[in-house]
Amino acid sequence: MPRHRQRRLVTGAAKRYGVAMAGHSQFKNIMHRKGRQDAVRSKMFSKLAREITVAAKSGMPDAAMNPRLRLAIQNAKAQSMPKDNIERAIKKAAGGDAENYEEVRYEGYGPGGVAVIVEALTDNRNRTASSVRSTFSKAGGALGETGSVSFSFDRVGEIVYKLSAGDADTVMEAAIEAGAEDVTTDEDGHTILCGFEDIGEVSKGLEDKLGEAETVKAIWQPQNTVPVDEEKARSLMKLIDTLEDDDDVQNVYSNFEVSDEVLARLSA
């Protein structure tokens, strides 16, 4: 069956704010200002190190033999994580003294009925569930059952390149040849989407043409977005920021959308 390939370019300020990830949120320039950068970077390194340790423990501690570890290291390098930190996280798994982390997904609704998915790596499910539930409740939302909102998202691969990788046409051509499904270009870079099961094949094809990507990961992409006004956008961004501050939370995804005008006011 031929793979569906969608040719689409989005320029200017990003219109879709359906995906927010710990350490790579579209709102990071808004939420992570005014002296918080050092604290945010430290927390981000801690989350990246946890993913590296879990990846190394789940397979071989050799990136060449462990695709998940290779991607975890690549994503850590993209965030300028020091080499010593990366090696320490790998050795922690190899030494056998690493905590036993479980991958857990929480789903719920934020202010305005917006769907939210939270991915965590935790060594204490009760602690994490209690914290996430409390955060939703304080924000005027509610935590639901697993599957309560994920049905309205697609699990896809996301490959991000800096603008320096090439112009929009060059990246588009490389993405189509690699079998990608969607390309978005804006002032932050090139974002390429592909089927979840095609991440390895597509990322390899892109690397042959464009070099190593800035990040390669699986994400939850909303099938539809929900427009929200400034008040709800502010509340939702606070919810996402609070969730991302939790040490156990790795990624947060949502399906709300804000206009450029509202985003500009929130950025002021």
C-alpha cells in the first residue's frame, strides 16, 4: 500500500499549539524567562539523563546497538547536555544501581475541556499519580482513565532540524524521498512527521540527505485542535508548566490552539 505523503509548508508564527513537550515546549520562551533558565536547564538535564539511563538499561549500553539509547543521546546533545552527564547516565544503568523506572501515561482534561496527555518515568507510581492528579485539579481540570483522550491523538514520529539544515524546498524534497508524511517550516526550524513505525527508516533517510537531526522522537499529535481564548490559554500554559516542573514527567501533550495575537500578548 503506498504511503500517504502530504506536502504542506507552514511559515511565519506557528499556528498549531497542539503539542507541548518537557524541555521542548512551544511555550518555553514565554514560561522560562526571568531568571528561571538555569533551574529549567538543570531539570531538563535530569529528565534527559533519566531517559538515557532507562534506554541503556532496556537494552545494550552501546548506542550503536541500542536505537532508543542512540536517540536519547542525540536528543540530549541537541539540548547541549555535557558529555560527562551523558556518560554518567549510561554508566548508572551499566552499574546496575539505577532505580527501576516505569513508563506511565496519564490522560485528562484541562481548563475548557482541552485534552492533555502526560508521559512519565517514575520509580513510584503512587507518588506520580497523586502529583499529576493534584495538578489537574488545581488547574480546574480532571484526570481521566487511560485511553480517555488518547483516542483523539495519533502516535507519530517527529524529526526536527534547524533552519541551517537547508531551505524549505530542500528539506521538503528530502522528507518526501525519506517517506515522511508532513513537513512544517517556521522561524524555529523544520519539523518533519512520519508514521510511528517508520521513525527509524525516515530518520535514517533524512540523515543521509541533511545530516543528523536536532531531535528524533515519538509524539502524540492531536487529530484536531481546540481554539481557546487568552484566559484559558494562560491557565493551560500554567498547567503545562506545572506538569513539566514535576521531576517524573517527561512529556506533556495537548490539543489546544491559540491565535498569534493572543500568543503575542502572553509573550509580552
